[in-house]
Amino acid sequence: MAVLKIKFQAVWDDDAKVWVATSPSQNITTEAASREALQSRLQTIVPDVLEARGYAGQSELVIAIDWLALTPIDYTELAVA
């Protein structure tokens, strides 16, 4: 059986206090309050999304997550008249 690896990038949204995971290749985005909850959510929704797209059972599914820390490098305020 072939392996289907779907890569996600996960970043912490400090304003919303959630982890946001996005897979541009599959157009999937979801969020959860903790890393563990996000992993569980991905294990649930990714197979459902693939099934809805007609990919169910065709491959072994691997979900890869890159955990990213975004750090502000600068701050700018602009006044618009």
C-alpha cells in the first residue's frame, strides 16, 4: 500500500490562544487549544476530508507537523489621514 504523507505547519496564535495547523497542499486548516488537542483533531478530520474527496483507503496516511514559533521582529504603526 502506498503512503500518503500530508504536511502541516502549526503556529501558536497568541491572540486567539490556539494552535493553527495548515496544509497548503491539501487546503486544510484547523485549530485547537493545545498541541495534543490539535494532533487529535488532525487524526480525526484529515481522514474525513480525504474520504469526502474520494481518497479513502487508497493509501496509508501519515500526518507530519512542523511546530513553528513565530516571533515578532519589528512593530510599526501607521496613521492614515
